[in-house]
Amino acid sequence: MTGTVARTRRPANDALLAIQAPVQGRLDDVVNEMHRVVTDDLPIIREVSAHLLRMRGKMFRPTLALLSSDVTGRSESRATTLAAVVELMHLATLVHDDSVDHSVLRRGLPTVNSLFSHQVSVIMGDFLYSRALTALVGMGDLDILKIVTEVANELTIGEMRQLGAVDALAFSEEEYFALIRSKTASLIAGACESGALCGAPEFRVPLAEYGDRLGMAFQIADDILDYTEDESVTGKPGGLDLHEHKVTLPLIATLGRASAVDRSRIDELFAAEAPDDELIADVIEIVTRNGGIDYARRRGGAFAREAEQALHVLPEGPARSALTDAIAYVMDRRS
């Protein structure tokens, strides 16, 4: 990747702050707008909403929306509402994921389903979606509404793709790419494309392409981290995907080249209702030794290069530079 791999590596938090620098002041407005959108008189909604907003992450997707709106220096004020909607939709997916997976922690805080109940978690995720879409309707832009509602549909399809996989170890690379395009890349692409409509509509298509490829690279890099990093880096226990019997690209690449002995150990893990640490560590070693992680890195790198290529038509400036830097940040988020 020509423009990104040559950049000096810095700690992940510093890298993200540098990316956010051109829009940092506006991100505070996005947080205020998120509070406004989810405000409700019902006490339980106020309580759960307050907890959820404390759980918000690094605001990466809203950052991309704001940067995309500002590539020509003509960003409109409505980009703030759009960025808030994007982050609320992301939060909604996390609430639903935690509910489906029965997770108890998210970013060091109790999940909604563990702190309140499974029922509250499901309904609260729906509430975030409905409030986000209501805010979009208030913007009065049918093109943006169409993009974001299509994203909401893709996010749902992604969940169903994952739940509908009957034989996890038969999950193909093509099915994996379709899954992560729905679950991850669709929202990032939607953030960039709809962001462009708030200030740089002439660059709508390349920014949508950039977001799609960046989202694919993002998820592949995230799946690699589950094999290579511990909880202090990822915010979740290492090997969690294996513990939950989730098949991602490093394992998919390994299955086609593993020996009978290695395959037997992988089968043992997926047959175990609650695989122990030793079994998980063994499968991580098998995936590493068989080149599964290296293969995933190559595929992620190819998507990253395509993301960078999509930016070449944009005018030079702080927003384009930050979007370019976001590619390197996605590919190396270790602290």
C-alpha cells in the first residue's frame, strides 16, 4: 500500500486523534446530538440510554462521515445529525450483538442485557434504530434516507447470515466476505457516502467505494486481532471468536491446508460446548503455523489498497489526508 504503509507508525490512540483533528470540535457536537436524539421522558429509556452513551466507542464512523462531508471544505451543519445517526446505528448493532451472544461486558462496562435484561436489550436496540431513522426523516433528504435505510437492512441481513450458518466449518471465504460486507462494511460505506451528500456530493461514488473497502479491511484486521492480541488491546478476551465458534478468515484459510491431526483438533474445539483455554491456544497455534493469519493479512491489505485508490480523485486537503491515514489506522490498531 503505497501511501499508507510508508507512514511512521504511532500508538493507535494517537493515530486516531490525528485522524480526528480536522473535525475534533464537531465531534463534541455529535455527542450532544446523540443525546438529543435519544432523549425520552420514560425513566427506563433515560437510564438505558445514559448507560449506552457511556459505552460509545472511539467515534470512528462519525469521524468518517464528517471527513467525507468536508473533502471540498463545504461541509454542511446537517452532517452533525448524520454523524450522530451513524454512531447510534452502530450502538444498536452492538446492543443486538451482545444480546444474541449473551455477552456480559462491552468496553469494560456491563452490557445492556447483563445490567438490565435480555428483553430490554432487544427493545433498546430497536429504539436506537427507530430514533436514528426519525432524525434522518427530519433532515428531509431522501437520498440520505435511502442510503441509511439500506444500511439498516444490510445490518439485519448480516445477523441472519451469521445465525443461518448451520455447519460453521463449512463456511466459505465467499460467505465470509458477504457476511462482513453486510455487518461491517455497509455502515462504514453508508457513513462515507451519506457524509459526501452533506458537502461533497460530486464525490459520493468514490467515497462509497472507499468506505466499502475500508470496512472490509477493518473487519479482517479485527478478526486477525482475535488471534494475535490480548484483552488489553482488543477490549475482549483473546480467542473469543473461537470460544463462540465463530469462523473468520484466518481459520477459513487454515481449513484448506491443515493436516488431518490439526483438523481433528479444530473439530474438537467446535464440538466442545465450552472449549477450554488450552484447546483455544492449540487452534490459534494451528492457524498461525498454517499461514491463516498471513493469508488474512494479505487479503485485508488488498482491500486497504483499493480504499486508498478510491481517494485519488479527491482534492488534496486535510480531510483527504485524514481519510488516507484512517486506512493505516484500520490496518494496525495495536497500541
